[in-house]
Amino acid sequence: MFEKQKKFIRGIALTLTGRLGIVFTTSAFICFFLFELLRVFGILTNAYIGLITYLLFPILFIFGLILIPIGWYLYKKKMKMSTSELLKSSFGEETLQGSVSGSLIFRTVLILTLINVLFIMLAGVSTMKFMDQPNFCGTACHQVMGPEWATYQASPHARVKCVECHVGEGVQALIDSKLSGLRQMWKSVLDTYERPVPTPVHNLRPSRETCEKCHWPEKFYGHKLKVIRRYGQDKDSTPRYITLDMKIDTGKKANKAGIHWHIAMENQVRYASLNDERLEMLWAEVKQKDGTFRRFTNSSLDENVENANEEEISIRTMDCVDCHNRATHIYEDPGNAVDERISKGQLDRSLPFTKRVIQAAITANYPDKKSGIVGIANYMSGYYRRKYPNLAVQKMGIISEMIETAQGIYSRNVHPGMNIEWGTYPSFAGHKRDTGCFRCHNEKLKDEEGNMISFDCTLCHSILSYEEDKAFKYMELPDKNSPNYKMHKMLREEFLNRTD
Ligand code: HEC
Ligand code: HEC
Ligand code: HEC
Ligand code: HEC
Ligand code: HEC
């Protein structure tokens, strides 16, 4: 039984190289299916196991396949044989008799080749699919992607695959991304990657192919109410309210422009910045479908901007990520992070100086993540033991919950291994420290007639409360004789007394 097959295997196992080839292909083939089975049944789920299954085994398989003919070649050279002598001696006289297509070698090689091609295709497709999983992107190069993975999981896009924003659609995009992935893998093997990963990301696909698959400009209309609570540094961590009525319209339907005006179909906003850092603007311009054109030029550039040569200046059409650069990898501001946890009820502010103590603990300087985690616990428990020894005993439970939450905030936002501190990646969807919107909306950018891009406090939002004790402090009443006066008064009172 199987005499011919045995003979064939013996024939290709003439040298050590050939034998290694057989061992590699066969074991990679079997292991691939074994691991795949274990993954399907959810026994192995780790990204590293996926890396082995979908990258290592197929590579090993192909490597083995290459070794086999090399083995033959080496044997042929050593024995000083011609090809037909070699075939005869390894597979027997009868294999070469009769027609070529009827010969054993031909058939065996044909069948094996078919199996190989099918297997490589299957492995290729599985590998591609696997590499599209956020789990792979986020954890395979643990140290490098750790921060992006942590922020991604806490974001509104935690169920959107990394590739939906980073790769986009089309064959070209796929090839580009795989090539750049290989480069990055190489860098992480050699440990030469940049820490932190530099931004802006220059090769991100245009938003039209990514973001706009799910959010399209016509969808933005009306207003979005934001009630922000800020807790004080005082003993009670007293809440103060900032209420913003964000004008998020694109302006087409309501005929009243708002924040998404920049990306409305009929408007095109372009800008030039130095080294594509997108921070200091040289000019910004608007082109509209009806032919309107306006350019606002920076009237007070500093010297190195003025002397910049052509290559250093990059021009870009504004899209989603010019404001939503932190759409997914959202790094918090330490104070705001604590405020948000208190607001959501994840932190209890019944202890004295809750806000102040946590904020101090998470912003202290720690050399690495481990010492950060330990340091936060020591700082907070130490503080209450020293200042409020009785409370520290009575409220031990609350304090340890507080510590855990504080450590969570720290772990998400600070990554010393990647040189990511508080504020390393600022968001442009606001105007903290005069970046974001105020990169263009400021008094420096002017058109030929000297008009500025407006920065009125009510251009982008109505302010309904500004660090007040109520959420809707500034709601105004209409004229006393107005027919709606009574209703307004009632609604206003309800609003003014709201605290949530
Ligand atoms: C909803 C879209 C979206 C998803 C999903 C997404 N990203 Fe991003 N990512 C972005 C945008 C936008 C930037 C660009 C930031 C910039 O240019 O300033 C970015 C930037 C990055 C950067 C550069 C560093 C940084 O924080 O700016 C890395 C690395 C990264 N993403 C990795 C990932 C990984 C890994 C995943 C999946 C676990 C992922 N991204 C999922 C939109 C996304
Ligand atoms: C695969 C679909 C998908 C893609 C692609 C996508 N998003 Fe989203 N986005 C969502 C979903 C779902 C939500 C959550 C909506 C919710 O929570 O109500 C969301 C929420 C948001 C929010 C609102 C968050 C908030 O606080 O309310 C912003 C801003 C946003 N996305 C911007 C972007 C940007 C910018 C991109 C491209 C870089 C993008 N999205 C790509 C599906 C997507
Ligand atoms: C000029 C800056 C800017 C641009 C460009 C921009 N956005 Fe926004 N977007 C904002 C601001 C500001 C908000 C409101 C802020 C908030 O919710 O905190 C917002 C809100 C949103 C929301 C939440 C809306 C809601 O109803 O809750 C989504 C989703 C969103 N943007 C997606 C996008 C997408 C997709 C694009 C590109 C097609 C885009 N944005 C372009 C600034 C911008
Ligand atoms: C790259 C430059 C640039 C950035 C960054 C930018 N804008 Fe604008 N914005 C403009 C220009 C240019 C105009 C048009 C000014 C004009 O025509 O008078 C404009 C107009 C507006 C308008 C008024 C639209 C109208 O016609 O009524 C709003 C609202 C607005 N921007 C909000 C924002 C917000 C919010 C941000 C930040 C999240 C922001 N912008 C960031 C360039 C920018
Ligand atoms: C070009 C548009 C624009 C202009 C002009 C503007 N803002 Fe804002 N403002 C924003 C956006 C966008 C945010 C971010 C909202 C969010 O938190 O998502 C914001 C946030 C704020 C916040 C909340 C900050 C926080 O603590 O989170 C305050 C307060 C504020 N603005 C006050 C002002 C005042 C005062 C002015 C006038 C000097 C002004 N804004 C002008 C767009 C604008």
C-alpha cells in the first residue's frame, strides 16, 4: 500500500535540506488547521497566537516548499547527475516511462501543487482578515500600540475596526497599508520607532472614504447641548456648570451655518501650515460653489515661518480630522477626567478634597507605569491617613474605590514607555491653550479688506452658563407682553433650577 507515495517521499528526502523542507511544510500545514480549530472554538484567543497561526505557519510552509527543490539541486550537484538520472534514481525507472501526463511524478506534483496553492490562498485570506481585527492592530505590538488601544477601547468607536479609519477602501489602500505595516513591524523589531508616535498622521485616508461612510455631512443639523460639570478644588469639590449649546449645523438646510459649515458640500476650506504640523497657519481660504472666494492671510508670522521654503509649506483641504483629530484616541485632561468620573457617579465626592487629592495624585511625576500605579495609591491613602486618620479608617472602602478609579484614569492617559504625558496629544475640537479652532479663528488671519475669521463667543456656541451654580443660568426672558411670556417664564424656571 502507498508504495508509490512512499517512494516519492523518499525521493524528495534525499538530503537534509529536503527533509527539513518536508518537516516544515507538513508541520506548518497541520498546525495551521489545529490552531485555527482552537481559535474557532475560542480556546486560543490571544493576538500572539493569531500572529503565529496566520503569519508564522504560512511563512514556514512556503519556506519548506522552497527548501525541497533546493535539496534536490544540492543532491544533483553532489552526485554529478543529470536531471533525468536523478529522477530515475529517486523515483524508479518506471516513473519516467509512458506519456509525461500519465507519469506518477507529474500527477503527484500536480495534486500537491493544487493543494499548496489552495492552502496558500486560504491562509492568505485568513491572514488578511485576522490583520484587520482591532485586537491584532491594538495588541500585537503591545508597547507601541498600547496607548492607542487603551484610548480606543474607551471611545465611542470601540466597535469600529481600526482599518475602517486607517485603511479605507480599495486595493491601493490595502496594499499601501500592508507595506506600511511591514515597515512598522520592522521598526518595532529593531526598536527604532518614534515615541510617542508622531502626529498628525499624514497618510490617513481622506475622510470621505472613512468617517463619511458612517457620518455624512447632511446628517449634521441643529444644535447639541453640552452640560459640563467642573468640580472645585475646595473641601466639598463643589460643582460649577458650563453649559454650551453647540451649533453643529452644516448650514444647508437650516440656512444657518454652524460648526460643520467647513465640510458642507458647497464649501471648500483649504489652509497652509508649516511642515504639515497644522498648528501655525500661513493662510486659510474658502471656495464656494457659487464662485465666492476669500483668503485670510496671517498678518503676523514669526520669522522662521516667513523664511520657510516651498517644501516646508503644506496645503491641505480641511476635513473631519482637522477638528476631530482625537475622534478615537481620546486623551483626557486630568481635571476634566476627574470631573467626568464624579459626574458619572464613579467617584464619590463625600470625602474632603476629593477632586484636589485625585488630581494631585494622577498628575505627579512617575518614571514608569508601575510606579505610577503604586504612587497614586500611596499618595491618596497617605493623604487621608495623615490629615483625616479617623475618616481613613471609617471610609476605607470608599478610599480604595477612589484609588482604583484614579489608577484607571492614569492608565488610560499616561504612558511613560511611549513618552505620553498629560497633554501630549491635544484635541483640536475646542480651543484649549489657543489651539484647535483658534488656529484660524483669531485676530491674525485677515482678508484683503481686513476682515477676520470671526471668533465671537457665540459664533460656535451659545453659552447658557459659565462656571455657575446652575446649568442654565443665562436663559433670557422675552418681552413681558409677548404671548409666550408665561410659558417662557415657566420653562426658564425649570431650566434655572436644573442641576443635571
Ligand atoms: C474612528 C476612527 C478611528 C479608529 C476606529 C481608529 N483610529 Fe487610530 N487614529 C484616528 C485618527 C483620526 C488619527 C489621527 C490623529 C492625528 O492625525 O492627529 C489616529 C491616529 C492613530 C495613531 C497615531 C497616534 C495618535 O494617537 O494620534 C495610531 C498609532 C493609531 N491611530 C492606531 C490605531 C489603532 C491600533 C486602532 C484600533 C485599535 C485605531 N487607531 C482605531 C482614527 C481612528
Ligand atoms: C464604521 C462606522 C464609523 C466610522 C467609520 C466612523 N464613525 Fe464616528 N461614530 C460611529 C458610531 C457608531 C458612533 C457612536 C454614536 C453614539 O455613541 O451615539 C460615532 C461617534 C462619533 C462622534 C461623536 C462622539 C460623541 O461624543 O458624541 C464623533 C465626533 C465621530 N464619531 C467622528 C468620527 C470621525 C472623525 C471619523 C473618521 C476619522 C469617524 N467618526 C468614523 C461610527 C463610525
Ligand atoms: C471645524 C471643525 C469640525 C469639522 C471640520 C468637523 N467637525 Fe464634527 N464636530 C465639531 C465640533 C466642535 C462638534 C461638537 C463638539 C462636541 O460634541 O463636543 C462636532 C460634533 C460632531 C459629531 C457629534 C454630533 C452629535 O450630534 O452628537 C459627529 C458625529 C461629528 N462631529 C462628525 C464629524 C465628521 C464625520 C466630520 C467630517 C465629515 C466632521 N465632524 C467635521 C467640529 C468639527
Ligand atoms: C483651517 C482653518 C479653520 C479652522 C481650524 C477652523 N475654522 Fe471655522 N472657519 C474657517 C473659515 C475660513 C471660515 C469662514 C470665515 C468667513 O467666511 O468669514 C470659518 C467659519 C466658521 C463658522 C461660521 C460659518 C458661517 O459661515 O456662519 C463657524 C461656526 C466655525 N467656523 C466654527 C469652527 C469651529 C468650532 C472650529 C474648531 C472646532 C473651527 N471653526 C476651526 C476656518 C477654520
Ligand atoms: C470657532 C468656534 C468657537 C469660538 C469662536 C469660541 N468657542 Fe468656546 N468652544 C468651542 C468648541 C468647539 C468647544 C469645545 C466643546 C466641547 O467641549 O466639546 C468650546 C468650549 C468652550 C468652553 C468649555 C471649555 C471646557 O472647560 O471644557 C468654554 C467655557 C468656552 N468654549 C468659552 C468660549 C468663550 C468665552 C469664547 C469667546 C472668547 C469662545 N468660547 C469662543 C468653539 C468656539
